[in-house]
Amino acid sequence: MSEVASQQNELIRLADRPGGAGKSLRVLVLGRRAPVTPLGHGRLDCEIVATAEALTARFATVLTEQHLIDWEAALERLSRREAVRWLDEEHGPELRVEPGRPGGVWVTVSDAEDSGVTLRFILSLAPGWLEEQHALLKILREGCPVEAVVHSPDDNDAQ
């Protein structure tokens, strides 16, 4: 997990353990959609990158604070070996993670509404993968918060 601290732009990094087939799923944060928005309306431009064998699929999406809260809840369900659906909305990609054999998970990324593409593969994850996901979420929230609190010039006059 030593790489975690250097990856502020990753929300999710699921990958085959070293020596595996090289399959992976990553959710990369590309930046804040609008640096100044009212609280509760911040958005992060993101990209889901799924790699399985010789195929790499990229799906653009936008995340809100609620999506991060939902991902945190999904991690709790995964810790109980329950299947999760994340970004399960009408439009845009959806991510499903289903525990399989010990140390393995089935990953499905589906963009049925926009591109019609669905990619499903199994990952053999290294020990500590779940803790790594919690750490990535924490690093993202600290380094690139969804909400930016902006004070108006009038706020300084009140002090």
C-alpha cells in the first residue's frame, strides 16, 4: 500500500495481484468540474478505466459527494462479502463488484445506456485491497474535495 499516498487522483484501484493476468479497474479523478459551486452541488470529472487482457475500456463520468458516500457504504458491504452496485443511475456507467472465490472479485462495468458496452472480468486481489480502497477514498477527500468553500469578500468585512 506504499503507492497509495502518491495517487491523489485515484478513487478506486482494483488490480490483479503481482504475477496475475494484469487486469484492473481504476476510477481516476480528472479534476473539479466547476471550482466554485454552491455547497451540495460540487462535481468531479472522472474516468473509469477497465483493463482485461488486451482490451482497455474508458468511461467518462461525473461524481458528487453523494457518490463518495455511496462508495464508502459499498466498501462496508464488500467487507461483509456482499455484492455491490455503484453509480447505479439511469445514465452513465455502472460498476458492480461481486465477491467470488477467496481473494477474488467479479467486476462488471456497464455503459449500456450510452455506448452499449459491458465488460466483466474476475480479479485476484492482493491481501489488503479493501484497506487500500478506504485509504484512496480518504486521500481523495483530503486532496481534492468535491465541495470548495468559497468566502465572499463581504465575509472578511464581518470579522
